[in-house]
Amino acid sequence: MTQKSEAIKGNITTEMESVAKKENISVDKLVKLVAEGKVVIPKNINGKTEACGIGKVLKTKINANIGSSSKIDDIELEINKAKLAVEYGADAIMDLSTGSDLKTFRRKIMDAVDVPIGTVPIYEAGVATLSKNKEIIEMDEEEIFKTIEEQAKEGVDFMTLHCGITSDLVDKIEKSKRMMGVVSRGGTFLASWILHNQRENPLYENYDYILELAYEHDITLSLGDGLRPGCLADASDIAQIQELVTLGTLVKRAQNANVQVMVEGPGHMPLNQIKANMEIQKTICNGAPFYVLGPLVTDLAPGYDHITGAIGGAIAAASGADFLCYVTPAEHLSLPNLEDVKEGVIASKIAAEAADVANGLESSWAREKEMAIARKEFDWETQFKLAFDQSKPRKYREKCKLDDDEMCAMCGEYCAVKIAKGDF
């Protein structure tokens, strides 16, 4: 049984009770939203993660990607990244590993954190294919579905599956004048496989089987945007929108099968296109939660893409996106280190809070008002406690020590709040 099937029956699960309490909303309202497919609670029946709600009227959630690569395969480092990401507020972790011994690595990640865990199964299927001295384009269909099933049994809570890339779409994008082509790794695996084998995408062709697996283990499907734009010039093009239309039909099939489902969104996109894209997704995908990477609003900031992603993420979440995938300063450049992970999570938390305030979320407004009072009263400890990063503001405060607590080194005795204290 899935959270959605239980909600349709009007049954309240322990996960729904937990989410309703965390979000400070009526559990009956939450049950209705889950039944409608507008909220998902990624929680594999074989897993032990804490329940987390993603979707309409809930707080904007943050995902942090971690994972080894074929070039840097340090399990302990990635475990520490996962722990650090959760410490600074990540609501979910995605393991994107392509290194060695992926099953052991995934189990260690699951043991290390209690937030929902996501994966992209085709990565592991690709690694298995290469280990047999075969090319990705020679990937066996059985390997793909075997990997999905094994990860389901292990307790993975949500899976990115690029089911919307069809042979028709691949043919069209091959003939298009897209500047960056296909930039999604999973999307490239499948598009190249389709071209080489001259066959339909097995994830699209066998979607009913995927729904059976998802229902059996209560996996939340995260329908991947394999044709997301990789640069501003490709944003909102025909390939991106046509894939989204396909995903919309797959969303409805999942919802009709009582499978929890969300949809992944763009990549790189100019500011002025974000709001419309969010509205289009919600309409086409029957209100399913939207999970976006960024969007990155300029291509000219390598080393600072956590900022470009946070700008786009704030606008996206204020316009309907529900789940932000963090972007680190190392995006497009290298595997992130611990500091990159911290900065990426904090940037996304800022974006999520800005959106939640704009959307009138009471809990966010309560924190904002608490911070205003703390600043007015020069209550530094409360300010540090409320901050997304408690250590950094404390270090700035201690860098220039002053005898008078009712000022900082910026304004000193000319502090406007100090001068006007008691008058306004």
C-alpha cells in the first residue's frame, strides 16, 4: 500500500501525522492533498527515514546531491557530506554515485542520515555495463530494471527515472539546433541508447512495470527532465516542453495507479521565463510537486552557481516549485567538497525561505519577526540561533570586539537602532 492509496481511502498513516505536525497543518487537509497527488511523502516501506512532505502549502524543501565518481571515490567523504548537508537543513539526500561498490556506499549513506534518500538507478546500471567492458549504449534492459528493483528492496525512497525521453523526441532533438544538446547524464545515457539500438526508451515502454514496483515498495517516482536546458539559450525550447507534455501523461498514469509522483524541472533559464514554466508544469502535470535544479539564471558565474541557483530557486518556489535541488559553487567544475556542500545548502535554504515568506507561510513569517525583534533588542545570541549558518555571523561579530553590545563595528555609536531606541 502507498501513502496515496491510504489517503484516497481516508486513512491517516503515521507518516501523515508526522508531516502534519511538522508543517502545522490539519492532518485532514494533508490527507486530501496526498490523495490528489499534490503532496508526496517519499517513504519506502523497506526504509527507516523520517517522513517528509513535499508539495502544495508545505514548506519548500531542499535536496542535496552527493556521491562518488570514477575519479574521486571516497566513501567517508561522501558520508560526511551527507551528514553536513542534513546538519545545515537539507530535507533529502540524493546519491548520484558512479564509483565502486555502490550498494555498500548506498547502505552506509542510509545508515548515516534519516532524511529521504533518492537515486538515479540508471547510473548504477551504466556502471555495471562498463564493468563488463561494454559501452553505455550496449546497456541491457534487464540490467536497468534489475537495478531499479534491487534499489527498491534496499529502501530507496525516491528515484529519478527519465521515462519521458521517447524515440520521437530523440529524433527531433538530433535534428534541432540546440546549443548544448542533451546535458542530463541519465538523459544522455537513454538518448544515446535509443539512437544506437533504434528502439524505444525501455523506461517509457515498460512504464506499467515501473508503476507496479513503485506501488509495491511505495517509491516516489521523480520523473526526470532528461531534455532540460543546459544553457539559457536552450530554455523553454520545443524539446523541453514536449518532454514535459509526455511527463504530464505519465504523471496521470502514476496518480491513477496510486503511485506517488513528482516531476523534475529546468536547469538553466532566464529570470523572465521561470514563473511561466512553473505554471505550465503545474497545469500539464495535474498539480504534482515540482522538483527543480536551480534554475540557474546566468551562465557566466562558474564558481558562484550556488548564487545563480538560489536566485532562480527563490523565484521558482515563489511561483509554485516545491522542492529545490541545491547547487554548489563547484557546479560544472568539480566534485564538491565539504565547504561547497555547506554553501550550496545554505544558499538553497535562503531561496526557500524567501519563497515561503513571499507565499505567506506563517512559520516563515514567525521566524522573520523573531529575528527583527532580536535585532532591535541587540540580542545577538538569538540572532545567531535563528541564522541558517550560526557560526559565520558569530565569527564576524567576534572579529571586531566592542565594549558596548548595543552596536556593531559598522556604525558604532552612529547606529540608527541604538540612537532611536525607546523613541519608535
